[in-house]
Amino acid sequence: MTASSDRTLLEVRGLNVYHGQLQALRDVSIAVPVGATHAMIGANGAGKSTLLRTIAGLHHPSSGSVLLDGQDITGMRPARRVAAGIALVPEGRRLFPSLTVEENLLVGTSGGRQGPWNLDRIYELFGWMRERRGQRAAQLSGGEQQAVAIGRALAANPRVLLLDELSLGLAPVVVRRIYGLLPQLAAAGVTILLVEQDVSQALAVASQAHCLLEGRITLSGEPAAITAAQIERAYFGVTAGGNGNGSGAPAFDAGTGQPGAGQISGAGT
């Protein structure tokens, strides 16, 4: 982690978002300073991906606002948000499988900002990528595809990088390798907001953590100051008398930082 500025770069105020009749976010407010890495944790269906997609302009709030460096961008179209400095790495990577690695990276430059993240710098960040830049994305492993998705977002030279479920479907060793890159991005001045179910990975890189439960923020604080018991209560809405899942199994495994046998499952985030 790197020290962040006191100046807020990304701010969400009182955000309420619906999917049809279902309310996905309820009065969500966060403020992410310049250069900080904030993590949003929570179970499936908590609203984490909805939050990122709303910040990126892909969902429209019924009320509340999104501000970038003090400017209200709530009504701004997604393409204009990219030009303003917001880039999203979506859940599932969403690469163009028939395009090469380099062609996928070049997609990220369309409508982006001028800045230090050119192809050469991205190839330096991911050491394997230059030699395989002519390979089609469909031929890459899941971890390699995730790296290309991150590189594509960096090619837009974002001020704010939104990362949605980086660990999804990847082997633990690959997850550790990808998360090991995030401090380098923060040190390079990129402000990061990530959502993740892998609590231990998220807390290891974050300067501030928030927990979402049923669309509400139930816990916020510095990772070092948050206990496993607090995370369990915030993650599952449990009380000290039980785990709230009726299974008798631990809801949260403090040793691994992962939900335990009573893990909530359900629809996507």
C-alpha cells in the first residue's frame, strides 16, 4: 500500500439503485482519496458489482450522486467517464476472444486519456505479455486473460481503476500474483476501488475496507483495525449468539479470511 492524499478523488453520496423492483444499493456513501486503495467486500448479491457499474455509468441511480474530483458526473455517459478518468475491469474479464492481446489492449485506448500508460509500460508490468502480444485472447489462461483486462483498463490512463472480482475462477497462486501488482499501480498514482469476495486478499492490499450487506454498508475502517468477528457480523448480519445461517458451521474462517461452511450463495453481485 502507498500513502494517499487527503483530497477525495472519487465520492459516492447517498446512492440508491434498483434492478426493476429490487433495490440493489441503499443509501451507499464512500469517499476514496487520491492514491488510495479501497476494498468493498461482501457475499454474492450484496450489491458490490452494482456499485462499480453505477460509478462507471452502466447503471443509473434512482437517487444520490457520483463525484469525480468534486465534479458531479451522475448524469454523464459511460464513454465520457472513461475520458474523465474512470476505467472498469469487469467481472469475467469480457475480452474480445478473436482479437490478439495487443488488439485488446488498444481497445482500451479508445476514448481514454493521455498519460503514462502506453503499450510499452503495460508490457513492462506484465513481463510475459510482449512476446505473446500476437496471440488471440481465446488462447490465454484465465489468469492471463485477467492480466490483459487490467492492461486494457490501464491503457485508458485512468485516474480511478474499478476492479470487479479479480479472483473469480482463478487458482490461488494466480490470484496472489495478480494482487501483488496492485501496490505497484497505487504507487504509480492510480486510485483503486475493488470489490471482492476473497476477504483476505482484499484486506491485504486495501488502505480502507467497506462491507456491503443487502445493498447497505455495514462496516468501514482500516483493515488493521477490523477484527474477524466484526467482519463476520458485517458480512452476514449475524449476532454474537449465532451465525445466522442455521447450519451451526462457522460463517467466517478467520484463518483463511474466507466465508466458512455457512457461506451465503445466490445470484450475482
